[in-house]
Amino acid sequence: MSVSVVAFSGGVGGAKLASGLSRVLEPGKLLVAANTGDDFSHMGLHISPDIDSIFYAVTDLNNTETGWGRTGETWNFMAALKGFGGEDWFNLGDSDLAMHVLRTHWLQQGQSLSEVTQNFCQALNVPFNLAPMSNDPVTTMIDTDKGTLPMQDYFVREHCEPVAKKFSYKDANEASANSDILSALSGDDLQTIVLCPSNPYLSIDPILAVPGIVEALKATDVPVIAVSPIVGGLALKGPLGKIMGELGLEPSSLSIAKHYGDLLDVLVIDEGDAHEAEAIEALGSQVCIAPTIMKTIDDQRALANVVLAITKK
Amino acid sequence: MSVSVVAFSGGVGGAKLASGLSRVLEPGKLLVAANTGDDFSHMGLHISPDIDSIFYAVTDLNNTETGWGRTGETWNFMAALKGFGGEDWFNLGDSDLAMHVLRTHWLQQGQSLSEVTQNFCQALNVPFNLAPMSNDPVTTMIDTDKGTLPMQDYFVREHCEPVAKKFSYKDANEASANSDILSALSGDDLQTIVLCPSNPYLSIDPILAVPGIVEALKATDVPVIAVSPIVGGLALKGPLGKIMGELGLEPSSLSIAKHYGDLLDVLVIDEGDAHEAEAIEALGSQVCIAPTIMKTIDDQRALANVVLAITKK
């Protein structure tokens, strides 16, 4: 199978476009490079929130009501856990647990995170390669007014309330990039690299922090296309708008373009933000204006097709 | 707290009497020594089936329909697990999982199985000491016509269908008996030792196989009272009748008396087996005749009171 599209994705927001791409591309043509900077060990279980979100999104298992977790989820494990005085700040659904228990078990048996992820994909016939950015542990750390917090403490336990000052990616320098990702990025069949509309600081930058990834992006001739996660001055999901404000940045697609800098060839921005196009182009990136809000699977497919139609000028 | 009653128990059958004892004795007076020969690691989770059964029985969490597991249990974890091609021969309920995940987590953090078990008891206000027979791993092994099987393979995976020939307790010789059990057995306040109506081969003998336990039973002056798990020539629960047949033994309370031999001071047999009393007494044990079938909590209490009223002649 020869990969023509590599998509970098975090959880919910990015997963929607990854899902769209998976639905319009032929089997084997897509590789989704997933952020694992959110991964953490919880009660001995290895949790990979972004991989799970992508997996659930592409298999239609995602819970569209909560925006995370599995559809039709039940919570009897959590209720029993609370009864035993267990940690209850991170919700684990009964069905969702199967993934965490199996992943942990397989990792303990010596499989890599890539192999484990492939097992899940094969079991549910996911027709593309879902590749963790690295098999080595990398943890997104957030310097805040409450001290330096690992991602899940910041995101789930503290509900993103602390003021974010700086982001870093612990152990990224020592991590090896997933060889499937590096191969795809240098492959002859590569046509497009997509930075999904995920949070740049929390979801895309951790992937870029792994040695070799940025170099591969710079070395390739194919367009690097980001879809802006900001629409109308607001993040569609999650704490991105709040974070940009705390960093002294205007929450806008222009700020996203500045953030990715010369890594970026094309920025896809929402129709409502067309007025930003000129300023973004002045930075040296092409702009593609399209509806970027994905409420339905059809929206996902439509945006995926927009992205795939882009060629570098 | 000074223990006056030590009860040796396996899962379901024994747990009912342990439950009865817990309901009639003052807090702190009871110590239940639980079989851990069934314990095993399943998908990286440490499962202690008999401890769980006892725990659920004394807290009224037990599922009276299935006879095992928790009441009101749901099975969404298992359904998801099957979807991923995970092992599905051992059923893990969604609520039940909380105990397995927490136990495994606490053990990995360095707590002993005793400490872990005490955590659970404290969380749900269990008013007595539920003590694993040992903190060291001991595994009940069954020599069968299909080879030598560890307990859960024999019991759950093979549904007890292989013909049992011999029982052994792997690593029992190297295991240290739980110090709480040894202390209670040599304590000044001890009044009664109860072998609950559990399967002798699969539930009581593993406890007796741990060095120091039999010696403690022989050294004490208090009555060792077994409640026969056989009523009317049939085991009330589980494979005991089948196993006794395969070992060339008649399934009867007399055979139970012979099995425990001179360890036994008193055997409690069911009213329907009164005709066996003379033969049992001829072996040197006292006999107490009482209703031994426990269908309700009141039955459990009544049998517990019968046992506690017994004194050595």
C-alpha cells in the first residue's frame, strides 16, 4: 500500500477531518499520524486519548453527544470505582475500558504502541494506517500559573483553568519518530500533508517536536496544508481560544498561520474568515476558503475533498 | 480487635456462610481466611475470584441470579472486548472490573494483597478482616485427562469437563501464610475455626497447603468445625460431586469427614443426611445435624448461629 496522504491529528477536532479523509480515500492511501503527547498512565492503564478519539471517529463509534468517548457508553465501572474510593477525575466508560485494558496488556507483553494500534484497526477493519507519532513516551507539559502540569492534569483534572504560559514536550528529543510516518513522508506516492484542525500547542506541535518530523516536512515537495481550528475568532472546540489569549495572541486564522510559519504551504480557513486571507497570504502561505465546520459525516467528507483538491501553486 | 472466629472459605458456597458469620458476630470478631489458589492474571489484571465472591456476599453486592459477580451487573466491557478480538472466556462485568483494575494498580504500586483487600473492606465498611491465605502466589493445579490445568483454565475455560485425577497447589511450599491468619489461629480469644462449605479440593485444601496453617489447626484447642458441602449425595454448587466420582469417592458427608480426617473436630451435616452421622462419628468426629442449605440471608445467619453454638465435647 502506497500512502498518498499523511494527516497529523490530535483528538476530537482533528479526528473529524481524519475521519473525512478516511471516507474519501482508497484503502491504504491514508496514514494518520496521531499525537501521543496526551498519553498517560491512569490506575496502571495506558490511555491514548487522541488515538482513541480518531479510532472512534473513523469507525462511527464516537459519542456525538459528549464529543468524546464511545457512543452508547455506560458508566458502571466509574460508579463502582467511586464506591471503592478510586480516582474519579478521569472518566472511563465501560466499553472504552476494553481498549485501555487490551492496550495495556499488549504493551506489557512487549508489543509497540504502533503494533497495538494496528491490532485495533485490524479488528474493526479500519482501512488506513493509524500511526502513533512515536512508540516512545512523550508528554505535553504546560507551564501555568499553577506550576508545570502534564497534559491530562491540565486538561481533565484542572479543566484547562490554569493560565497557560508555555508548552513543552517532555522526552520528545529522545523519542524516535514512528518509522511508518517517516517512510510515508518521504514516499514517492505522497501527494498531500494535512495538519488537521487540532489545537496547535496541544496536538500538532507534540508531533512536530519528535526529531525528524519537521525535517521531513521541510524536505518534501508536496503541499503542507493546515486547516485552521479557529472560526470567527473562536476555537470550535476546547481551550485553544483561551490559550491564545493567555499567550497574548489574537485567536484568529492569521495567528494560526503565523504559528506554523514557513512549514505551511496552504491554510484552509472558514468562509466567515475570508477577510483574513490577504494578511495570511502576505505571510507567504496560500489560502483556501471553504466551510470548515464539520457537524456531520458529509461535512467531514466535503472538507476532506476540499483539502485533497488543493495543489501547491 | 480480638478475633474469636476464623473461617476458611472459597467462593460462592463458602462465602454464604462467611456472610452469615459476618452478620451475627460483633465487628472485629471474625477473620475470614480466603482461598487465593484461584487467583490469576487475565489480560494483565489480577483476579481474585474467591475474595471477590466473599466481598460481594458480605456486602450484599452479590448477583443472586448468576451466583457469581455483582448484582445489577452490565457487560459492555466484554462486548467491546469481543469486538477487538480479546479473550472472552472469562466474563468481567463492568462494575466488577473496578475491583480488578484497582487491585492490579495497588499491587503494582507495591501494596500486598492483604493491604489491597483491606482497602476494599474499609471502603465499603466490611466489619471484619478478610484475609487472603497468603500474599505470595499459589495456584491450584488439576491433573486431568487433558493434562495439568491451572484452576481457571479447568474451571472457567474448560467448564470442569476434563476428568480430574489429582490436585496440587503450585508454589504453596514457598508461600508464607498471612500473618493475620496465623496470629488469629494462635490468639487467646479464638473460640472456633470454621471450614466453610466450599469445595475441599479447590477451595479449602489450597489454604491448608500453605505452610503453618495445618500446624496451627493441630496446635489449637478450639473446635475445628467443617460444614459439609454435600447434601443428599449432591454438591449444592459446582463440580464437587463430579470430582469425587472421578476420584472414586462417594459424594457424601462421610467422604468429606474422611477427607479432612483428624483435622476435624465437628462436621455439620444436613438434616437429610442424618443417617450418615453414625459412620462419621465412628471416624472420631462429632456430628451436628442442621439445615445447611442457605437460600436467604436468614438461612446464612441461622447456620452461622448453629456453628457458633458448637462446643467440643
